[in-house]
Amino acid sequence: RKEVEQDPGPFNVPEGATVAFNCTYSNSASQSFFWYRQDCRKEPKLLMSVYSSGNEDGRFTAQLNRASQYISLLIRDSKLSDSATYLCVVPPSPNTGTASKLTFGTGTRLQVTL
Amino acid sequence: DVKVTQSSRYLVKRTGEKVFLECVQDMDHENMFWYRQDPGLGLRLIYFSYDVKMKEKGDIPEGYSVSREKKERFSLILESASTNQTSMYLCASSPPQGTHSPLHFGNGTRLTVT
């Protein structure tokens, strides 16, 4: 299994729809995870952190399934402005060094349409 | 708010030139990183640094070197640019590992080597 794996998409959904992406990871010792959002030709920006079972922020919900080693991102009531690439990020195991060497997925592209 | 500034947004260089990419952060972060991002490959770590004058190779260090003379500045050097180094280069910073802190990215340098 790859360290971090995401479906590249694109996911094309109408405005108002609910959409979910999954991200699988191989390191069972990883304890915290991140979702980043990256707009076209821009830098990635932190969307959500996931430290335990899950996290909710408005229309966005991130969940962690340790048994199956995946995290998910759910977006409710999609907006046109949600169109972007969503990157799943997995830190290394705890106490593996002084610097945090994150592993990035290649991203899932979301296109929200009218 | 964390600010990571990359010196150039777009850069065009010739094969064989020595290229310097500069990155400055204003949050007193210990960790700094250089990534490159290519379509279908995602973000790949070139080098990182967890302290002044300290550096460690990432996943793809060949053809690159780095310099960290001051805590706030991390430079990426292409000793002799080649066309396969055409890419988007992203600098990032973070506090020390153990704080579950994500990366804060600069807005990227799109380098074209002709």
C-alpha cells in the first residue's frame, strides 16, 4: 500500500450536493492527520486537523477510521467556491525525529457546478 | 498570522545556471521545508531543516542543496539547473514536532528551466 493514497477525481458535483473523499494511509502508528485545500496555481492551505475520531467545522467534517486506516472529508451543501484540490496529509510516527516530515497525498480534485 | 514569503513568484532560467530560491518566515519557527510539486506526483520533499545550520535530505535531494544561516531564512540552491527541475517550488515552516502543528506554505515559485 502507498504511504498515502487518494482518488485523484475529478469529482463533479452540483451546488448544494454533499460529497465525500477518502484517504488511505499505511502507517498505523500515525496519530494526527490534516486536510489541506489547494486552489489552482496557489499554495496549499490548512483546512482541518484530525486528532482523534473526527472534527467538524461548519459544512466540513473530517473523520478518522484507525481500524481501516483511512480518513475522510465530507462537504455538505457544496458551494462553487469549494472547487479546489483537497490534499490528505499524514505525519510520521510520533517521536521519529526532531522535524515533522509530513507525507502528502496527490490530492482529490473537486469541481462544483451550477 | 504566519507569513512565509518566497522571493519570486515566477522564474525563468537557462540550463546550467545556478539558481537561488529564497524563503523567509516571520513566526520564529524551528522547522523549514522545501517541496516541489508536479502534476500527478503531488508534493515531494527536497530538503528540510530543524535548526539554524542544520539540514536533512528529503525524498528527492539530488541536484539541490540548501542553506540555513539564520532561523527565519531557508534557501534552496540548484547548482546547475536542468530542464527536469522545471516545477512549482513550495517553501513551508512549522513549529517543532510534537505540537501536531501543520505546515504553513509560501505562495510558491514557478520555475521554468529552458
